[in-house]
Amino acid sequence: MQKEYLLESNEVLIQLETSPQGLTQAQADERQGKYGLNKLKEGKQTSLFKKFIKELSNFMTIVLIAAAVISGVTSLYEGESMIDTVIILLVVIINAILGVYQESKAESAIASLQEMTAATSKVIRNDKLEIIRSELLVPGDIIVLEAGDSVPADSRVLESASLKAEEAALTGESVSVSKISDVINAEKGEVGLADRKNMIYTGSTIVYGRGKAVVCHTGMETEIGHIADALNTAKDEETPLQIKLNQLSKVLSIMVLVICALMFAVNIIRITASGNSPRLEEMVDTFMIAVSLAVAAIPEGLAAVVTILLSIGVTKMSRKHAIVRKLTAVETLGCTQIICSDKTGTLTQNKMTVVEHSSFDDNLLMTAMALCSDAVLDPESHQAVGEPTECALVNDANKYNLSKTDLTKDYERIGEAPFDSVRKMMSTVHKKKDGSIIQFTKGAPDEVLKRCSKAYMKGSIVNMTDDIRQDIIQANKAMADRALRVLCASMREWQDKPPSFTPEVLENDLIYLGLSGMIDPVRPEVKAAIKECQSASIRPIMITGDHKATAVAIAKELGILENESMAITGGELEKLTDEELEKRITGLSVYARVQPEHKVRIVKTWKKLSKVTAMTGDGVNDAPAIKEADIGVGMGITGTDVTKDVADMVLADDNFATIVAAVAEGRRIYDNIRKAIQFLLSSNLAEVIAVFSASLMGFTILKPVHLLWINLITDGFPAIGLGMEAEEADIMKRAPRDPKDSIFAGGVGVEIAFQGFVIAFLTLAAYFIGHYLESGVWEIAKSADGMTMAFLTLSLLEMFHSFNMRSRYNSIFTLKTKNGFLNGSLLLSFVLTTSVIYVPFLRRAFSFEHISLMEYAVAVLISVLIIPIMEIVKRFKRK
């Protein structure tokens, strides 16, 4: 089928097999069966059960479950307590629940798109006007539209009486579009969505005039339907942190299996070498040592700690008006390199505003502009209601105490010549209180000026001269060059009521009054926000459906681009191959007259260049690109439900500056998560070394339940405390981190290894000292006091070590900020660990011995040594 906007209206009717009298009910019913309802398909939802099973399918989790099952079977065989099994399974379930919470998404984008469809529509059926549910519309239906109506389906305009549609949510156009019934000239190639002036689309709103249209496409075949398809097919991608943690999980899992197998083999060989065949009991003990190693190697609390830290960050960001819908989006913000931002409603206020006048009597000019419009003042909000451009004029007059409500009392409208896209002007005729008649005409400056024979200058009416006309043209050009939309106002005085109100009678011999320049102004805070982005090495990109001149002017004002060569239109973009765009994209900062697929292509190209890309926006047209971006940012106030539902983060105040604050918070959170990971892995490595070394020497230093307690309690709380560290002073002056960088980049891996060996050595030393204090003999042997001392020392070592981790380079004695949460978490860990040793039923459950106060003091002294050791290391690093 040929595109409707390229056909004459009668040809469209023939193609759709309909007529101006509409379809019969029988025809409509038949087409209903063929095309289905005028609604969008709903996306498939993943059940909570499936999400839970997905979490349990993680390889590290499977290793833990296997360890729990084998531990349970072994405990039953030996008639011992199954506390190890219970705790391991409890850890697995808690982590899975947290994972489901983290990954659960409100996938209601399609439902929100459906809500944008008008509930009811006026349609001509059986040659009479009916009101039906919009979902019952079919191609070929004739719909009737007037100001205030939502467009229910993609339709070709048949009749237009000054019909205007507001399409900002779909096309990005900040100005309402005049609709015509004529065919579109397509000699220059493909006609963009914003330029199809004889079409109206689902999701737009009629703001002025009235008209008729024939429905061409319904449901998923509409432009919004295509967007819905794009949302359904776009895949969710893992964030850099998720990728790193998954890689870490694989490495740790492989390491666990290798170490366990090696440990099991070594012990069997050692027993066999002694000349004895391994007994079942020895086999079980050996296997339990391997299970201990598995528990020691896997940081059980890591997933929970990362989730909790992200959740805390989300709460903090919400207080700054950034609502994060996906936890992992927080850390992605920290490495954002490109922010592709929609202009209308995001960088600008999406509210046309008069910013300049050119006249000798501004009051008369504003009176004319306000009266020659159909916008009215809302008595409660005192803001204009109606077509956006006319609202701007009425609001402008109202600012200077020229209320449209009061003006209409002094100037009674008695006739009008409505706006026409051919004439590009409108006229209204008014009767003043003294009975005199005055006419006001406003419209495009070049058209109105042609009809002006006089001009109002310095309080008097003078004949229009070439010099005056040239001055007006120059003033118009000066405004237009700054991307202002310019309207011209004029008047005409009548002795009596005009013989008719036709344009031919009214719009002649006019008196020029002046020019009003308006624009969708930038948000006042955006300029500073963009400057801060640039200081943080983040590249802001403007993407808009508006005209190139307007986009360039706004971008220059904001500091996004320096010259026009950095701007490109959607039409020019289409002519570029993917390879050509890859070469040019780094030199482009502004994209004008773009369509939704262009935005997605821009985002994909930046991502192809390995740039972490964010996309902000508020309209339906932004949704596919927001979904495609590494992080999608929607607007909370002006944003459509579609945009909010697919976004990773929503700005509650629609403030671009909030993005900058969110980036800073994202960087702080990632820095602290990395500190927590380093702390946890160094602790786990110490446990592995200690358990492995002890098993080689023939004794058990710690059991699986001991290691689980340390990993969850002694490590978990301080790790969360590290996540509460304040941001560093230069956090927004450094370049974004490379998302490809490993968690171990920058020497972190070496530090983890060193710290792990030091903590393991001190733990083994505590075991032997505990055994000596118990027996008075220095020897390698099993010792209940030694195990208790090793547990206490390892726990305290990791607590004190968390203080070291507040900074990788600076001494903890020079840090100016305080971390009350870390102090509190350490106190809690200290109390709980001490309770395990001295509360009788807990001590029995963990197979510990009651140690003396002297033994306790020795454990504390050994543990404190980690601080001076790390202070010496930091001093060398600083040098």
C-alpha cells in the first residue's frame, strides 16, 4: 500500500475502501475480525518463582547448596547437629530473595502506552455521528476531532478548520503543528514524522480547531505500536558491575572446585602414605575440610552487601529527586561517559515563552496579541489554557497586568477570521466600551507586513515607508537568528461593524504594531549542570525533533557546541552509513529533526565505540533509545508513563542538574563497593590460606559454620559500613572509570593477596598461642582453645582491617570525615562475636571453649597489629 500522506484524500478513501459517510456497522465488524482491537499487545511478565529459580541457578550458589546437602548427610551419618546445613541454606535463600528484589522490574511500559489511547472517540458510522470505545476503531473509520481530543489512531486528515496537534511526546517538536488535508510533496525523499502535516498520530492531542480524518492504522500498526515493538525486542543488558561480579563468581567457583579437589586428594594421599587405608570416618573428615574451604573461598555476604549498598544509595538519591528503578543503574551512572539528552522538556521547559518585544508601545502590542487568540486564563492557576503559542502570548500580557479576562470585558469580540495555514494569520474584531470597532491581526511577520500600509510609532500612526519596513525586517531577522519564533501584530480601526468577517475584507490596510519573539526557554539550572558534566569528562549530546536553527541556538546557549558544524539533521544522518557515522559521531553534539529510530542508532553507535551511554527524555519517542542505552533517565513531571516505565532512573523534579548529582553519587557508591569487595575478598583469602595450611599440617583450624559466621557477621556489617563513606573531594573532577577495568585494576589484586596472607599468618599464630596457653606445649595438634582463639582473632582482625579500608592511600589517622555507621557496625560485630564465645548455648552450638580474659586480650593485641602493618604499607605507597 502506498503511504497515505503521499496520496490525495480521495485516493486514501479508495485505498481504504471507505467514504466520507464512514463504514457501516457490518463493515466495521468484519474489519474488527481482520485487524483486531485498536490496542497494544501486552509484554510478557516473568513470574517471581522463575526469578527466584534464576537466582538459585548461579554457579556459586549451586556449590553452596551442594555443600549444604553433603554437610547435612554427613551430620546425619555422624549423629551431629545440622546447624552447618541450616545456616548455609539460610544464606542461599536470603541471597536469592535479595537478588529477586534487585532484579524485579515493573514492566508496565506497554500498559502505559495503552493508557495513552483515548477512551472514547467520535466516529461516523452508518452515515451518522456516534461515540464508541477507541479500541473498537478499525482502518477506514471516519473520526471527528476538536480541541482537547486525544488522537485515537494514526489517521489521514480529510478536513481541517485551523486544526493543530501537540506532538511533542511523539516527535519532540516543542511547537504545536498545523494540520492540512492536502497531499505532501515528497520530491526530496522520505518525509519525516514531524513533517507529515496531513497525518495525526496516536498519543498526540488536538489543541486547536477541528477536523475529520480517516483511520489508517490501529493497534500495533500505529507509530506508537512500532515503539512498543522496539521496547519488547530491546534486550536488557548487564551493567559493568554485574559483569565484573559475574566474572568474579566464575573465577571463585573454579578456584573453589580446584582447591577442594586438591585438598581432598592431598589428604587422601597423606593418609595413604602413612601406610593405612583411608577409613570412612577419615574420608568424611577430609571431605568436610574441603567443604570448609569452599565456604571460606566463597564470600557469601558479597551479593547481599552489594545489594544493600546499592539500596542505601538509592534511598539517598531519592532524597535528591533521583528515583532509581533498577539498583544496578546506580553504579552504571558512575562510569557514564555520554549523556544523550532530549531537548524539549529536558534541557528546556517545554513551555513557549515570550522573551522579546520590538515595538513603540509594548502594552498595545501585548493587548493585541492576547486578544487576537483563543487561549484563556484559568481563574485558579492564572495561567493560560489553549494552544501553546497563544498561551505564551496571553501569559506574557498577564505578566504586565493585562489580564485576558479583563481585556475581553473592555474589548468584546464580535467577529473573527480564524487562523489559516495558507494565510498564516488570524484576525479578531472587537467592540470597545465606547462603541468603536477595532480589529487585531497577528501572524507570520512577512505575511502581516505585506498587508500593513501604516505603522504605530511613538504614539502616532504614520505611513509605512521603505525605511520603516526595512527596520522591521531587520528586527525580525535578529530575533529569528537567535532561534526565536516571531509573530507580528497589527490593528485596524473601523467606523462601523465590518460588512463581513472574511479575510479578504478584514486583512487589508493594516497598522503595524510590533513583533513578539518567543522560545521554549532553557531550564535555568541546566547550564551549570552541563559545565559540571564537562569538568567530569562527560560528553552531553542534544537530540531533538526541533528545527536545526533552534537546536543550535539552544545548544550554544548551554555550551554544548561551539559551531554549527557540530550539528546534523535526521535527514543528513540517514544518508550516513554506519561506518561513516562511527567516524563522524565524536564531532557531533547536536541532532535535529530526528525520529525515534535515529535516537536508537545514535545510542547504539556510541555504545559500539565502547562508551557507557545514558539517554534522557520525556516523550514516547524517547522510550526506545532510553531502553537501548546503558542507563535510561526519564522525567517524572513532564515525562510520559511509557518513558518512566522503561527508564532505569526517573528525575522527580525534571531537573537536568539532578543527573549530575546522581553521577556523583554513583561514583561514590562504586568506590565504596570496590572497597567493600576488596575487604571481603582479602578476608576470604585469609580464611582459605588458614584452612588450607592447617589441613596440610593435620588439624582443623575452623569449621564451615565458623567461617559462615565470620563471612556474614564479622565481614558483612563492616562491609556495609565501608559503603557509607563520604565521597572524595575530587570525585567530579576525574574522568569516568573505564567500564572494562577489572575490579582488581590499579593494584587492588596485589593488595588483596598481601592483606590475605598477613591476616592468615596472624590467625595461625593465634591458634598456636591458644594451644600453648591451653597445654603449655608448642606443637602442631588439635586444640579447642586454639580453634576458639583463631576464630576470635580472625574476627577481630577483619574488624580492625575494615578501618584500614576507609582509604587505600591515606592514613586512617588523617581522615577528616567520620563514619559513624562503620563504628556502629564494628561495635555490633564485636558484641555478637564475643557472645558466640561466652554465651553457653551459642558456644556449644559452635563447638568453642570458654577462654580466659588473658587469652581474649592476647587475641585483641594480635588483631590490632593489622593497623600498624597497613599504615607502613600505605606510607610506602604514598611515597
